Amino acid sequence: MFEAIFENMLKSKPIVHCITNFVTVNDCANIILAGGGSPTMAHHKDEVREITENSQSLVLNMGNVHDVTAMILAGKKSNEVKHPIVIDPVGMGASKLRNEVFKELSQNMNFSVIRGNISEIKAVANGEGITKGVDASEADKVTEHNLKETVKAAKRLSMEFKSVIVISGAIDIVADKDKAYVIRNGNPIMAKVTGTGCMSTALIGAFCGGNPDNTLEAAAAAVTAMGVSGEIAFKKMKKFEGGTMMFRMFLIDTISNMTPEIINGEMNVEEM
Amino acid sequence: MFEAIFENMLKSKPIVHCITNFVTVNDCANIILAGGGSPTMAHHKDEVREITENSQSLVLNMGNVHDVTAMILAGKKSNEVKHPIVIDPVGMGASKLRNEVFKELSQNMNFSVIRGNISEIKAVANGEGITKGVDASEADKVTEHNLKETVKAAKRLSMEFKSVIVISGAIDIVADKDKAYVIRNGNPIMAKVTGTGCMSTALIGAFCGGNPDNTLEAAAAAVTAMGVSGEIAFKKMKKFEGGTMMFRMFLIDTISNMTPEIINGEMNVEEM
Amino acid sequence: MFEAIFENMLKSKPIVHCITNFVTVNDCANIILAGGGSPTMAHHKDEVREITENSQSLVLNMGNVHDVTAMILAGKKSNEVKHPIVIDPVGMGASKLRNEVFKELSQNMNFSVIRGNISEIKAVANGEGITKGVDASEADKVTEHNLKETVKAAKRLSMEFKSVIVISGAIDIVADKDKAYVIRNGNPIMAKVTGTGCMSTALIGAFCGGNPDNTLEAAAAAVTAMGVSGEIAFKKMKKFEGGTMMFRMFLIDTISNMTPEIINGEMNVEEM
């Protein structure tokens, strides 16, 4: 399904400029490398414009709320040179500060992709929120029952922000205003490892860097790759009687060995 | 022994707010998740009060001496809403700055638990110290020979700070003013992995978040879980002919698969 | 070949003070521990002089361009007390800021060792550069064809900076003004893991800390250890059908189990 998307990324080896948080930055760099891109984590305001200009995409992760000035400088430059920007509104709704940071960022640049869990995306939609911590709240979760209306809301939000919207969870949704991919891959253990959301965002950044004119499919391909890798990694972990850290290792390992054939064999993607 | 402690934690899934250092922050987040809690690593002074208020415990790690203002704001709020605070005086005694930071923190909040290696705890006791680097000095080490007097000193220090005192090493001591747990689990290889101390502190934070009214047993259960996991992880590492990084993987993996039964089968805990 | 170098390091257990970037800091700390040293990652300007004074070597990594003041304070103190300084000019040539930071550092201290990829070292030599991102550019790469002239250039650069020059790549070069070691170990997968360069720098810091009077051989031994470990780790990874993260684990694991005998059995080192 996503063969051309994969091929474009592997051929272009995109440099992905990330301004991200210090908790999961190493995993983000490694998953970009595993996926075939080249990460650069520069976040000093005096160099981010240059760095962004020489990259192919920009990833902004709000787990870092200290480098907002650098994010704005990089974002404006990215828009100017027409590089995709992927934003991860980590903890959106969990504090006033995060809501303000998101507002400020969104007033200063256009995002190509917004990726979060359902609680964060709801907070993005409402301009406020009631998230506690950084995990999605139980009440918000996307289920088969509320799927159709959530897809509809994602499409509406996509129109509002002129961005692809990615909602991560047991069921993933990747939507622009007209079309949505509903992806039923992955494993619940992904919620027991810090940074699987950030890694997903980083990988979307790499795929968009290699496919700047097709960010919807690029994001869907990255999310699908993460989900399929999650399933394969879980099986390998069970084989070796490991736990959450062995799972993380195999998650990134599987991305580093991923091919379109593996994806096609395992993916469960529905268009809506 | 600690069945109720475990059960409380797993039921409450405590959000653990950590203001910690950038060296080991990822391991700390992952061990909290592995243990059944939910980590949030917010350290911006403009949001830490909100984040702390919506959490169940606060972990302050002095490997970070940049965010002292945020630590004080979070600590005061935590005391106000009666959440346990666990402090790790990393490198205490290694510089004047660390000694001053600890003094400033201790003047602005009450700690529920203070966890360090013996050199750090001695520096806490004396208000100064001669630590070099971040590892315990050879001369300070707790042995069967000086155990009784060290336990007595820990109880005295607990009275002084109104905090549970945790001294990590080949023999671990967890003490309040009346009672001490002496824990003889673990493996020397733990000293060859960065952050096993920080991880222990983070896990204590999770256990205290689920057991705010029994921080002595919560801390003892967390330290015991770490020690038992260290033993199991070492055996697994040997089986696969690995080294220090495979050990770290299995250390957190074992926490992610831990049950009271496993603890009970392996633990070596003495009350004094 | 490097038996005495290894022995000195293992005996002295050097404390290695690193001021480094937040992307790979954890791997750097762990590889120093694996190699037999003791890492301390202090980077607050108010304590770096004390920390450096109580250490045996200093590692400065320009992936961090925020703590330049702390780097200068630590560097001056290190020169004063005659500790080796190892600098990694990460991303040199990728932004004006990095070029300025390097210039400022080099005007304020003498480096014992400068380690980078060929693009970074070329930028060091020219005072400017055209690096994109943090990886070496294809056009710059050291091959058997341009090896002799590159070694000559490294020796010239060593004379100019009064530093050992380390150029990392498929072929590694470690040179002072008179002599060069050409090391043909390692595996291409090392470029698919973030921080293998930073780790190499950190390990050089540990070896130099234990061998302050022989930084040329210390650097060569560390680079050889990394290369040999890369080969062994790759074979283990293949055996377990892993990917880039399993490779990283085995890379550091192999350092943690390294002996002069293993090095001698696998190394491919030529003097030029």
C-alpha cells in the first residue's frame, strides 16, 4: 500500500531536524536512523534557522516547553522553505503553559501534521483540556463504538488547522479533511514504554521529509510501520521472556529491518 | 511481606512527577512505567505546581541542579497537598553548589524519603562532604562490620529530617526513626550501569505515590524489588552472555514482570 | 599492542567529567562505566571547576552548544591542573554558531584530543565548513585511495592544534604530528545508531584519564576497542536476528567485557 512512500524516504535519506524533549530524545534519534533518515537535534535559537534550512523536515515536540523561541524561529523558516512540520502536543491540556505554548506555535506557523493521543488532540480541538500527566485518559479512548464520530471530528480538525491529524491509541486514526486511514495494528505494551508517541512523531517526520507532497500517506505509512513493528516486537519479546525494555529494543530493531513486504503482510488499514 | 504495598500501587497507578537529571531521565520514566506508575517529567517553573497537584508523588533528583526554582515551587505545592516527596541528593558532597542546593531544598519543604549512596547520605548528615564524582567512596562503604552503627545513624538522621532514610549499596538500609529494613539483595554489576540509583529513587516515588501513608514500607518494597530484579537480571544476562547494557534491559524488564510472589521467593530482608 | 594502556586505565578507574549533549549522554556515561571509568556529567557553571579538579579527564561535546561558559571554565581549570581534554566538535561546519563555539573553546584551552568524523575535522581545519546535519558527507569520506594524504593532513592539523587528531569513519585515523595509527575495524551499522561518535569520544576520555602522559596511544586504544566491539556486536546481533538497538546493546556490552586479549585477537591496526 505504501511502497512509493517507503521508496521515496529510503532514496532521499531525509535530514530530520527535531526540537524535542530530553526524556525520549535518544529514542527519537534512533528511530529516525532506523527508518532511514538522519536526525539532527539542534535546539539553540542562534542556529535553528540554518539547521532547518539544510534539513528536509522539522519535528517539534512539546515535551520540551523551554525552547519555544527556537521552535518559532525554526517553524517560520520551515514554512518559508516549504518543509513539512510535524508537531507533537505532548501533555496538551495538562497545564496552562502547554496550552499557551501550543497556541503561540500555531499562530506562528502552519503544521503539516499534528500527532497526539486522543486526550491531547481533544485539548488541541478545544483550546483547553483536562489531561492529567502525559497519558490519554480512560474516558477519552477511541473504541469501535465511537470510531466514526472520532474520524469525523479528526477530519473537521484537519480542515481547521490545514494539517493532517494523527490520533494514536489502540486504534490509530490518520486524517486530512477528505480521507482517513484507520489503523488497527500495535500492542497495548506500547503504553508501558516511555516515548512510543514521541517516536511515532519522529518517524512521521522522517516519512514526511521524504514525501513532502504527500504528508497524509507519509504519516499513515509511519503510523502503520510503528503498529506492525509493535506486533512483531511483542512476539520477539515473548520468545525471549523479556519485558518492556526488550520490547522497546525490538520495536526500533524492527523498524531498522522494515520492508514494504513486511508491512503489507501484517498491516490492518482501513480507509474511511 | 509487601503484598499490600504492591497491591495499593498497582490499583492506584500513581502519576509520579519527576524533576530529574538529563542523564538517566529515560530510565527513570521507564522504570516507573514498568512498576505500574505513570511518569511525568515536567520541569518548567511555570507549570510544575499544576503538574504536581495532579500527580500522586514528587521525585526530586539533584543530578539536575539547574531547575532548583522549579523544584522549590513543586516541593511547596506537594507539601501543601500532602503528596510524598522523594529526594535523591546525587553528588551531594561533590561540590559546594550541590550542598547549597540541598540546604535550600530542605529549608523549603519536608521530604518523605531521602535516598542516596552512603557517601551522599553522610554528606547530608554533615552538611558537607568529601564525595568525588557521583559514586560512593570505598572508605565509606556499609559492611556487616559497621552495619549496626550505620543503622543507628540512619535512624537518628530520619528523626532529624522527619524523613525515611534510604542508603543504597551492597547492603541497603531503609529506616525511619524507630525501625529499619536491612536488605541483602542486588548484584555488584548495578554499580557499572549509570542511573541504578536514580531508578531506585524513581521507583520509590511510584511506590510512595500508591502508599502515601506508609512511606517506610513503600520505600523498603521498592528497594527490595530493585535488589531482587538485579539478581534475576544478572542471571539472565549471564545466560545470554551479555554485559552491562543487557543487564540494564533485564533489570527494568524484571520490574515490568514483578509480582509479590517473585519478591517473596527471592528477598533477603531483615528488620532491625 | 595496547596492554599497558588498558592496565593503566583499569587500575586508575579515572573519573571522567563530561559536558555533553542530552541526546547521547546516557550512552556516554554507560560506555565510560563499561570501559572501567567513572562518569560525572556536571555542567552547571557554578560547580564545573570543582568537579573537573576532582576528575582525571574532561570531555567536551559540542552537540551541547548551550553550556559554553561552563565548558570554558572547566577547560581552563583542566589545563591548569594538567588533565587531558578531549573535544568532539559535533556538527562543526553545520552552523555558524558551532564554528564560533569551537573557535571560542580553542582560544581558551589546549585540547589533548580532537575527535570527529572527516567532515567535522575538515571544518576544524578550515575554520569553516559545509557539513549538513551531523553525519559525514559522502564526498569527504576517507578511502584507501585518499588515505595517505588524509594521514598527512591529520599530522599537520595535530601540529597546528598541539592535539592528537582522531578521524572516525570506515577507516579510523589517530595521529599526532609524528605518528599515525590507521585502524580498519568496525562495522557500517555503527552509522545507524545515534551517538557512536560521542561514545567513542567519551571512551577516549576515559583512556586518556588513565594515561594522561600518552594520549596518542590512549586514543588509539579506545578507537580500536570501539572498532573491535563493533565487529563482535554485529555478529551477536545477527545471531539473535536483531537490529540497530540490539547492536547498540552489544556494542557497550562488549566494551564491558573487553580484555587486551580480545583486542589483540581482532584488531587491524597499522602504523604510518
